[in-house]
Amino acid sequence: MIDLTNISSASKGHIKITETKEEYLKYRWKKILFLISSLIFLLIISIYTIRLGATGLSYGDIISYLLFPDNSWNSTVVWSLRMPRIIGAIVAGSALGLAGVVMQSILRNPLASPFTLGISNAAAFGASLGILYLNGGLMIGSLEAYAQINNPIIVTLSAFLFAIIATMFIVAMMKYTDSRPETIVLAGLAISSIFGACLAFMQYIADDISISAIVYWQFGSLAKVTWNNLTIVFILLIVASLYFFFKRWDYNAMEAGEDVARGLGVNIPKTRMVGLIISALLTATVVSILGIIGFIGLVGPHIVKRLIGNDNRYTLPGSMIMGAIVLLLAYLVGSYAFELVIPVGIITSAIGGPLFLLILLRGHKK
Amino acid sequence: MMLSVEDLRFSYGDHLVLDGVSFKVNEGEVISILGSNGAGKTTLLKSMCNIHRPQEGKIVVDGKDILSLSRNDLAKNVGFVPQTAPASRMTVFDSVLIGRRPHIELNAGEYDINIVAEVIDSLGLSHLSLRYLDEISGGELQKVHIARAIVQEPKVFILDEPTSSLDISNQHMTMHMIEDAVRSRNMCTVMTMHDINLAIHYSDRFLFLANGKAIAYGGVDVIDEALIKEVYGIDSEIIDHRGIPLVVPMNSKKYNHRSNHHHPHDIHDHLDQGMPT
């Protein structure tokens, strides 16, 4: 006979501390400890990265320039080059990690991420359109041209518009197909190729300087980060993470299947729609400032889920930290491991591609 | 407390799936909904917890129509256990804790953790508490789904085919568990069942559905051969097994084969021909 009568005693405060509860509380501490150690690791690599570079600076120099900036070249290197890139990697990595983990959760699709669903490419097209034709950017240089974004709001809005179009397409595909993870990722591939074609056409009709500038801009790179446009991503990231934090129980309920979530009072269409729109906005903002950085939204969450399981109370902050770590490490490798500086977008795709295959392999082993 | 379902109607487009279904359930009572595939059993259950919003009708618990409540308040009253649900990489404890979602404001508190630990202990899942769902068996996973709905502390407990994917031993173990939970917490329980004999063992009353209509409702005495024929379209024999009725379908080839061999006419034929018997 199973005795459930002692449950009612819990409500009266006569609580028997069970072994199950104690073990769970210990396990929960382990997850918190994982988050804290990841954060410390992120801090360590940030401190390590800030010293690297052509201008040889000691930690003492860096601290003094950080605390007392002046007009010297060294101060400019610390404040205008190194710090924005490191903070940029942390903020953009967190944003993409967060967008990825939320998409995976609300679509119940381990392969979902801004990049694999084609949202990054759609945003890239929108941003290019904004830079080239909506006076959002300025083409600088002649032989080595690059695009400087002088109106981040226009570029972000244009990127967001196309990111939303891609998102709506994914939502429609979920409504009218079996919505299996593979189907949705194939739809993402189609979206990527449609917007890839649009982008190619835009480059085809553009003049040489614009082509060069836009191609350079498309490589996801932290070199484009400025304090100005970083502020937009940062504010959005704070708002989005707060919203997602309040919704974490809904996302957990959705992990248990749609019927369970509905039975637990979750408004699935609304939760899914708002979650996707905010994720698309995060992606669009990052893409319009840094270009396409693929797979962070896939790699970050998957590392965290492997290590501490899939509980959104911990995977949401965990994926943000891990996204930041992966992007910062990619920046470190791209900038200092080779003689040539390689944009982070290329590095993350090189790491993310094989991981994507690994996830596919694990899910579909014979 | 009593659950009263009144004139529930639901249709998918033009196709009427539930055609004015009404019944009542007392607290601590288990009702099984029986009927052939497509009779509307699962739709009836899902309408009762607002997964499908019924077009007409009322579901009254404690004198209050729960369909007029907010999603969250409805979830505090009605717990739903689906037939199947995906197994994610989440621990058994965390997955059961999700059942507290309608009650949790921001963080899981002391009471939430306690009730989950207690239910996990009582259902014999303690040894699996920190295992991931994708590492446990189908029977254990079903227990997790039931535990999740119990910690929801609902007044109405709804289960869709709780034993459909289980072997015979797990079927009875799960049904025992459900029965004990229902009796000790006095929940009004409604479940759909395919196995009529299993339903007879564990239910107080039976609701038979055919084409979205309730065609019989009552205790075990409502079950007879004519009803089985009407609901499932098969011949059957209801035999008494230690005081419990057992429905035996009579349309299998084995029965036909055996009845041909042992039919009384065969014996008479032998006698008529003067052969020794």
C-alpha cells in the first residue's frame, strides 16, 4: 500500500526531511556551483585576453588605464579596442546563447538556434539592406573598404524585420507540418538559402566598394564593436533575460510536452510567439552589429545541458555564460593562434559544424 | 466535493466529437471512460482540462464552473496525465517539480520541494530521483507523469490511458498506485481505458461512449453483452470470475475453431450414426 497521507502533513509544517529532499538540495547546489565556476572561468579568460595584443601592456598598466583613462595611445587601446571587444564577446555570446536555449525549449527542438533556423541569415540580409540602401551605414575606404554603421537603430530595425519574417515562416511550418526537429531545421535551411540568394543579388548589383564593404561586414567579427552599438545589445539582453527568467517555469513545463504544459496552465501559442520574437530581436541586434556568428546558440546550450541537465532555471543563465565563454575563446583563437587574424564567425562555424553533426548522430544512431 | 460534467459539446470544424456528454463523479471515486477508437474518449478528457476548449457545457467542481477560471486557476483544480510525453534530459525530481508550476509565484519554496520529495518517496521513485528521464524505463516514466499530476494537488485527476504502454505487471502496479493516490487524496478521478477488464478491476463506475454520446453510465452492472456489442461491435461472453465480471471477446478464430470441435451437434451427429462416443 502506498502511503500518501503524510503529504498533507507537509502543508501543516510538520515536515519530515527525507533523504530524497536532502540529495536533491545537494544536487541543486552542484548546479549553482557550476554556474559560479563558469562565471569565474569567463572572468579569468577575459583578464587573460585583455593583456594580449601588439601593444605590450602589463596588468598594472591596464588597471591604471581602466581606472584613470587619459588621451594616450595606450589608454585608447585599452578603452576603445580591447575592452569593447571583450565586453562585446561576452554580451553577444550571452545574447546568442540565451536566444538558442529559449528556441530549443519552446520549439522542443535540440537542433534549434538562431543560425540553424535561418534567422541569422535573414537578419544579415535585413542589416545589409539597412546599411546599403536605408542610410544606415557608411562605406569607408577605397581598396580595403569596410562598412561603418552610423545608424545602428535603422540597421537593427531592418535586421529585426527580416528576422521576424523568418521566425513567422518557422511558426507557420510548425503549424502545417509534423514539426519534427529535422523538418524545422530543413525549413531553416530553406530560409537561409532564400535570404542568401537575396544577399547575393544585392551584392551583384552593388558597386565594388559596397560589395567589398558588405562582404567584410558579413564575416562575424568583434572588430566592429563600439561602445555605442554595444549599449543597444546590452539593454536588450537585460530586458530579455529578465523576461525569460520570469518564464522559466513555463519553458520547463513545455519540456514535458505540449499537453502537460497546457494542463499546467501554460498559454502555449502566446509563450511560443513572444519567446520567438524576443529571441529574433536578440539575434537581429547581434547580427546587425557583429555580422553572422553561427552556432553559439547551439554550442553554448548543449555544453550546459550535457553537464547539468535540462532545467531552464539553470540552463538559461548557464547558456548565457557558456555562450560568452565560447565566443571569447573563439575570439582568442582567431586573433592570436594564427599569424593572420581570423574573424570569430569563421572560428565558431568551424567548431559548431562538427558539434551539429554530433548532435544529429546521437539522435539518429542506427 | 463532487465533479459534475454537464452537456459537454465539442467539434473539430463540422465534425461533432462530443455530443452532449453529462456525468457526475464523487470525491475519491474512479470513473473509467470506455469506447472504441475514435469514440471521443481522449477529446472528452482534454476538454475537461481545457486542452481543447469545449464549445458548450459546464464542468462544475465544488459548485464552480472551472471552465470560467483562468488557465492557472484551472490547473490548480485539474491535474492531467497524458498517454505519452517526451522524456527530456531533466531529472525525475525536477520533472515532478514542474507539477508545482500553477502554485509557484517566482521560486520553488520549501513546501514545493517537500511535497515533491514525499510523492517521489511514496511512489517508490526515490532511487531514480536524480536520474535523467531519458535514462529510465517506460513504466518508470509513466510513474513520473502521475507523480507530477499528484504534486499539482488537483481536485480532479484526469488520466489518458495510464497503462497503454505497460506490461501486465506494470499495468497493475500503476493502477494500484493511482487507486491509492486517489483514495488518500479524495480526488475525483476520470480516466480513459482500452482494457475493459483492467478498468473493471480499478474503477467504481463506467462511462461508455459511442460516436461522441454517452450510451451507458453506472456501476459494473451496466456492463452486459449487448452493451459490448453496441460499443465495440463484437460478440462477447461475460463470465463471473471470483465475483468479478470478466469480459471475454468471442470473435477470435480460436473460439470459432474450438466451438466447432466441441459443439453439441457434433456429438449428436456421432450418436445418430451409431458410432461409439
